[in-house]
Amino acid sequence: MKKRKVGILLYDFVDILDFAGPAEVLSLTSNSKVEEAFTLYKKHLLHTRPFEVFTITDTGMQIKTHSGIKVEPDFSIGNSPELDH
């Protein structure tokens, strides 16, 4: 199965839950109950998981959330991998 690339766009004053919740759900999604158990109990993300999740900002520079927490993105819009639709 092809791993789907999912980019989460971050911007200054974003609420943490708006990106952290979806990132956690997609990152921990598994293809089977066995993979799910391994991920949850061994605390190890399998290379077979269906989504590759990364963060993107307009410029690739760090942003500051609504609560003042600084977040370093994985990519800028210009250098991010092609996303799956």
C-alpha cells in the first residue's frame, strides 16, 4: 500500500489542538489490529503505517502558537514534498 503524504499547514497564532490532534490521529493510524497494538504498546511507529505526516509553514520558519509555544516546521511551502489529494 502506498503511504499517503499529508502536510499540516502551520501559521502564527494557530491553536495547538488544531494541528496536534490531526497529526496524532494520522500518525498513529495503522493497517491492522496487530500493527495498532504494536504501535500503542511498543511505542514505535511502523514504517508500514498509511500516512506520512509533516508540518509546513509559508516560509519554513518557526511559528508561535496562540499560547506562545514555538514550533519548528518540517518544510516550507516551496520545498515540501508533493502532497496526496
